[in-house]
Amino acid sequence: MLALPTFVLAAVAEIGGCFAFWAWLRLGRSSLWLIPGVISLVLFAWLLTRVDADMAGRAYAAYGGIYIGTSLMWMWLVEGSRPDRWDGIGAAICLVGAMVILLGPRGA
């Protein structure tokens, strides 16, 4: 299934782009952080259009679950704060929901 790796790459691009803005506005980093941030957000948008889904809204909804899990991994690997069990439980519920949305049978 190519949707899953594409969603993960899109999530990393979106989180990275948003984190660049966070670093600039909340962490006092240079405004130069905005250059890779904007590029990353454009990459995110492009990647999300590569997912094979019949409707944009369905692709975005399924992506949401992947985004949540990836965000928690970002928090752990980049920000150094390990997710707790409630983070894990919540992410698992979201991932199951994303798979139901993406892979559920559709009526004619």
C-alpha cells in the first residue's frame, strides 16, 4: 500500500514545516528558519495529492490519523519527550480510524 509511506512522508514534511515556524516564533530562532519551513509545507501539500483516494476530504481524514502518530514520534525523536501510554493509546485509536477510512469498502 503506497498510501501509508506517502502519508508518513507528508506528515514529516508538514510537521517539519510547522516546527520551523514554531522555532521562529516560540523558540526565538532566526527568521531564516521560515525558508525551509515554507518549502517543507509545499512538499507536504504536493505529497498529499499523490495519495490514491477518490475524494480529497477522505484522503485528508485518513491522513489525520497518520499525522497524529507521526507527531508523537517527532515529539520523541526531535523534541526529546517520550510519549506516554495515553499518547500511544490515542494514536492507536486514530491509526485504526485512518485505516477504516482509507480501506473501507465503498458502495456503488
